[in-house]
Amino acid sequence: MKLILLGPPGAGKGTQAQRLVETHGLVQLSTGDMLRAAVKNGTPIGLKAKDVMARGELVSDEIVVGIIEDRIAEPDCAKGFILDGFPRTVAQAEALDAMLAKSGMKLDAVIELKVDEGILVGRIEKRVAEMTARGEPVRADDNAEALKKRLDAYRAQTAPVSDYYASKGALKTVDGMAPIDDVTKAIAGHLGV
């Protein structure tokens, strides 16, 4: 099974990805983690990425797709994988599709968790208030204002990826506001498992 989970920050992608990992033996692939591992391991593509990052520049889509290509060729991805944090743009989605086609693979599903952004902002405000009341540390970016900025960035850059996959007939949507177990069941229904 080769999947992409889409949805704004706080939609529950991480929770659902972890459940898919546990039930189906898939590998959750975070582009950030893969990038750091490729640099650390000194792979050819990792060395390219290291040079770009050393100059303070963003790593190109070509390099990120190369890192994904290297990673999904590893044995632990034989049962399948879930892409986490990629693709973030339509250009990245197109590059991913081309790379998968070149490797003789295709995505089994692109699942978008639909959520009410107003409720997400309310949830984070409540969580921060509860953590503060308990005297727990709160991350600097764990606040409503930061979430609003991340949601704005998501709408501008990543939301069009949903339209891209919808136009190909690959997008399945799930109500991300439903209880966690119901979201898991809905995803399983789309996957036919």
C-alpha cells in the first residue's frame, strides 16, 4: 500500500498514519527525517542536500524526490509506505508521480482529512490553556496565532494538491472531525481493508 495523507496541521494525519503503521506494517516516511538521514549517511543525494542546506537555501523538489526514491527502495518499504509532509505543492506531486511511474509504482490512495479550521484553532487554544493551568511548558509555536499562520500556508501551497489528485480520480476524503476510531474506519473503508 502506497499512501499520501493530506490535511491541514492538526487534522490528525500523524495519529492516523501511526495506526496504519501498526495495523498494516507500513512505513511512515517524513521528508524531514529522510533528508536528515540521507545527509548523515552521506548518500550521493544527501551530499547534494547538505551543500544546499549549508548555503541556507531550500532543498529543491528534485533532491527531495531523489531522497524519497532512495528511501522507498529500501527493504522495509516493501509492504508499503505513507508519505508524511510530502507533497506540499502541485509541482512536488507531479514530480512524485513521475518518479513512481519511472519505478513502476503508483499510489494506492490519497486520503484527505477534512476539518473545520475554526474548531482546530479552538482546540489549540484550549490545550494551551490547560497546559498553562497545569504548569506544563508550552512550545513557542503551540499557539493559535502560529496555527493560523500554518493554516494560511497550507491553504496557499498544499490545498491545491488535493485538487490535483481529485482531478486524477485518486483523492478520497474523510471527515477528520469525527472521533479518532471513526476516522480510522473511514480510511480503512477507502483502502478496502
